[in-house]
Amino acid sequence: MSTRMQGRLLLTLVLVLGLVALTGPQAQAQPPNDDFDNAISISGLPFADSQDTTNATTAPDDPDCAGSAHTVWYAFTPGGTLTVTANTFGSDYDTTLSAYTGTRGSLTQVACNDDFGSLQSKINFQATGGVTYFLMVASFDDSPGGAMSLSVSELAPAPNDDFDNATVITDLPFTDDVDTTAATTAPDDPDCFGKGHTVWYSLTPSDDIIVEANTAGSDYDTTVSAYTGARGSLTQVGCVHGSRLRFTAVAGTTYFIMVGSFDDTPGGELILAVKQIPPPLALAVSIAPTGTVTRAGVATLHGSVTCSRDALGIAMTGTLTQRIGKRVATGTFSATLDCTGGSVPWDASVLGETGRYRRGDAQARVGLNYFDPEREEVVTASATQTVHLSQV
């Protein structure tokens, strides 16, 4: 092969390699909104975007939200006040999502989330009209980026945000799951440890009942209150800072239940359960005035337990003390019994732990302890009795 031909082949090879070198990096290019100054402008909601953040970089002044690697930026300026919800659901890597106001190098964090029930992220925040909010998507703890999906939309208030649109509870038990982040406060909403992000429910029982409204499982600090009357002229029936309110409801009267956020703090996911609960359990125990004792010194006591409704698994404990001259015989006993309404008998054998029992008088004490699951409370009862032990 001539020297000229070799030169042409070498030139062709160089050109081909150069073309490969030029096309290769294009597939690995940084996202266009990799830098804060190049944030993609969100002109309206709802908005959605997808980016490959594998080669996204981190600027020295990027803020930290559980990591600040592979960051991409978006900017949104709402025309009026609204609640914004944004998420990275559908992304194939561990994301973080945050929102800021201010200027580069001097940003104020509005919201930040790492995992929202998965490796992807979700934030909600109140946005003021005319203020620019910067959204930053990053990878968690400097882990790799990947295929990113971002969705941004306006979060509408709950349908029962206003008193006049209270959700009507027709049957008990009742449950509801609603996002109160965008719930508002009307000027005439009553105050119960604050009145932020209020939502309303109404209940008109056909019988006199005890009602429990419970927000256990909600992801924010709630208040629960109940009222009778008309809008602007409500009478408070009960108010609690916490998850559980109980009140007695009269047949034919409409009760309005308001759930708010404590001290006007942010709302969130409300889980409300409303149910009828029974009246307090009446529990009592008695000890018969006579018992028996064997020649071996084992005493037997008996009596009865009464309950106003079913109580299964009542814990019973007791002691029997007998003084014989200068000697004192003491023993303890325990048992578990079920009371299915009305009265049930009980008996227990007691072995003296400090001496043998004999025929004659002894002092007996019995205590009951029961956790009532219907009312989620502990019920106790006790009795003392002088028992005459007969020899058997």
C-alpha cells in the first residue's frame, strides 16, 4: 500500500473517531435546568416535566434537603394565593424535593421532603401571589440520579372546608380521609385551640347516644370540637387539643363537628372516625361471708361479679389474712373471668404463704381490673369482707 493511501486511511479513521467523540457526550448532556440560573419557568398549573438527572451537577450554593446531588431547578410565580402540591412520583431513583423563596445564595426553605411513602417525594405549601418559588429536585444523600418525573398542581380545599358544606354523617360508625392542607378558615369559625385549616361534619342522632370523634392516625396536630346552633351563633359542646372528643348527643339535635389544626399550624392528611360508644361499664365484686378450709390449710372463698354489659377477660386478684394468736397467715390468689352481663359466680383456693389457715374468721380482699376496649379505659372494682372459714 502506498504512503498516500495509508495517509488517506488514517485521515478517515481520525474523522470517524472524531464523529463518535462528538455524538457520545450528547447522550450524556446535563439537563437544561441543571443550574439555579437556568430554572425552567412554570407558567401555569397543572405542570409536568421529565428529565434525565444522571449527569446533573451540584452548585456550591445549592441548598441541602436530605442531600443536594444531581439538582435540577424550576420556578413558579402564582398570580394569586393558592396551595401548591408537587411530587416526583414515577421517578426511578431516590429523590428529594424542596421549595424556596429568595435569591441565589440567600434562599429561604419553604418545604422539604425525602420519602413520601416510597423513595419518591411530595411537598405541599402555601404560595402567595406575586412571590417566586423555586423547586429543587435532588438525589437523596448524594446518591445517583436517574429518570426524574415532576408533577406540580394546585391543591383545592376539601369539599367540607366551609360550615355550609359540612359532610353529613348519616350512619355510625363513620370514617373519612381528607387532605386539609388547603382548607381555609372562615371569619366566623369558632376557636378551639386555634382555628386553622378547618373542615366540618354534621350529625343528627335518632336516639340519645355518646359520640366519639377521633383523629388518631392523622399526620398533623389536630383539634376536635362539637357545636349546636346555627352559623355565627354556635354553642360549644366540647373542645379538645388532641385526637379524641366525646360528648353526649340528644336525639333530634344536630351537632356540628369541626376539625382544625392546633394553633393555626399547617393541616395535612386527616383521618376521622366517628362512632357511638356505650356508657361507662359498671363493674362490682362481692365476697361471701362464709368459706371453707381443709385440714391441710387450704382455704376456699367465693362470691360474685356483676357487670352492666359484657366484659371478657377481667383480671381478679385477692388476699386472705388470718390472725391466729401471734401468728398471721397470709396468702394471695388470682384468676381471669368473663362476665357476660348480669352476675357470674367466682371461687378461689388460697394457700397460706406465711402459715396454714384454720377454721375461724379471716379478712378477705378482692380487686378487679379490666380494660374496656369499647371506651378505651380501665375499670376497677374492689371489696373487703370478714369470712368465717368452716372445716371441711
